[in-house]
Amino acid sequence: MSLSEECTAWESRVDDAIGSPGILAVAFSGGVDSSVLLAVALRHLGTDRVIAVLGVSDSLGSDEYASALQVASDLGANVVELPTREMEDPEYRANGPDRCFHCKTTLFSQISEELVSAYGIDAVAYGENADDALRADRPGAQAASNYHVLRPLADAGLTKAMVRRLAHELGLTVADKPASPCLASRIPHFEEVTPQKLAQIDAAESGIRALGFSDIRVRHHGDVARIEVPIDELPHAVEVRSRLVSAIRRAGFRYATLDLTGIQSGAFTLDAVSHE
């Protein structure tokens, strides 16, 4: 596949950041960042030297799981599904602003303990980009540093916009995919993360997404589901109001509210950080 001169230069910088490990494991979620990293790694090292590690748990939405497998299949990547055990960690379940730190710690520690020797892995990389590195609401980055996980996109200076353009030129189907944090991010901090809540959120978001929305968050407030959609899709939410409410109630919520501020990525963590 031929890339533009600019994207070729970006890819070369990512290649340099990856280096030349014998076997590279890519922490893969199916989002645009990890998909670009996986695609570039495969082009750089070849299929036999790259493993896509997909962490599977209650916090991974069913639609996200299916999408990730499809992207990996399209790329011809070798996928290892790793059932992660973050729910066993009381600090993860406690759901403080550092929840992502505990989640990523579980992922990277399990890769180190269970996969490194089994697959001969020499290095692990994940899809942090240069914009992510500047954000205050990404405690998972500290876990990556603790386990010496590579961050080739960030080290190569690729911003989110650059990653998306590279994704387009690489022909990735997820090039325009909205960010999709794990389902636990829909639960307010200091309210316990449970499999039951995550299942409710997953069912509600899947049902609402089927109504034609490009992006969706269902925030879990006990009996109340606070629905966030892109601002320009608020009129559509009103048009399909009865079907939207039905999807929420089928998921086990009693009440549905529509947040007029639209999608708010990282809202709970940013709010907690701002009050420290």
C-alpha cells in the first residue's frame, strides 16, 4: 500500500519508536489508535513478529469486542484474547479517579506474567498518541510506564488528527470511529463498578446505537440512565424518544434522561482531577 509522502514520514517515525524487537505485543482494543499502531507494526515487523493482545472483561462492550476482532482479521493479525481480572482488584471496583491505573496495571501485569514467556514476547506497546500524553485524565499511562510499555505513536509525535489521517491512508475501517472508553467510565467515581452495572450499560448502549446514533454514552446513576449523544443528534433523540426509552428500560433502568450538553469524554475523571 502506497502512502503519501507525509504519512510515509509519520510511519517511519513510528517504526523508529517501535525499534526491532523479536516479538512485539500490541495492547489492542480496536480503536483507531491501537489499530493504527497494529497496522504499522505489522508492516514494519511482519505478521510472525506481532501479536495483538485483546483484553476481554465485563468492561469491554459487546459491540466493541466484535469490531475489534473484525479489524484484527482485516489486518491479518494474530490475536490473543486475554481474560483480564481487574474486577478482582478492590481498588478498581472502588472506582476512584485512578481506576484506569488499576485496570491497565492488571492488563500489563497479566501480559508480563502469562504471555511473555508463552509467546516469546520481547516488547509490549500500546496506542497512546501525542494528544493523550498531555491530558490529565489518563492515569493508565502511569501503569504503562511502570511496566516499560512502549508508546510509539506518542513518541513519534503523532496527534489524534495525524493518527486518523494515517488510518485513512492505511485503509482502516475505524479511521473515523469515535473514541470509546471502557464501560466502567460510565459509572461516577466512588460508586462501585460491578458486572451487573456494566451489563446494563452495554445493553443500553447497544440498543440505542441501533437507533442510528454515531456515538453514545449511557451514564449509570442507579435507576437513572443519563444518555449522551453528539449535540447535532439531539433532535434525532427526540424523534425516537419512545424507542430510546424502551431500550433503556429493557436494559434494567427505570428512568431515562437526555443530557443536553452532548458527549462529554472523560467527564467524571476530569471533574475529579479539577477538584483535587
